[in-house]
Amino acid sequence: MQGALTTIAFAPQFIKALTTKSAKNVSFPMLPCSTSGMTLRLLYGIRVNDPSIIAANSVSVMLAAPLLGIQVQK
């Protein structure tokens, strides 16, 4: 359940950033912190071979990383 909520949390911001071509309303300090945390959870999931952790965090990182990229390009 936690993985699903974490994944869903980034979807609205990702969609808004894609449609507006801007992530100016997204907090920059939050993005690297949360993306790093999701990446670390993904690596943990790989280490313990847990498909649910791997799946949830893979999708989360794929949603959060482009937002971070858009923010950095500003």
C-alpha cells in the first residue's frame, strides 16, 4: 500500500509538468530528497529481491526523475 501511495503521489505533478512544460511550482529541495529516497528503496528492493518494492519504486523514480531534470534545466 505504501508503495502505491508513493507512486501515485508523483503522478499529478508529473502530468502537470508535462502539460505546462514547467516544474516551477514544485519544491526543488523536495525533489532530490524524495528521488534519492525512492532510489535507495529501489536498490534495497533489488538487494532483498522483493518484486513489490522494486516495482513501486521503479515507477516512482521514473515519475520523479524527469521532474528533477525539468527543475535543474531552469
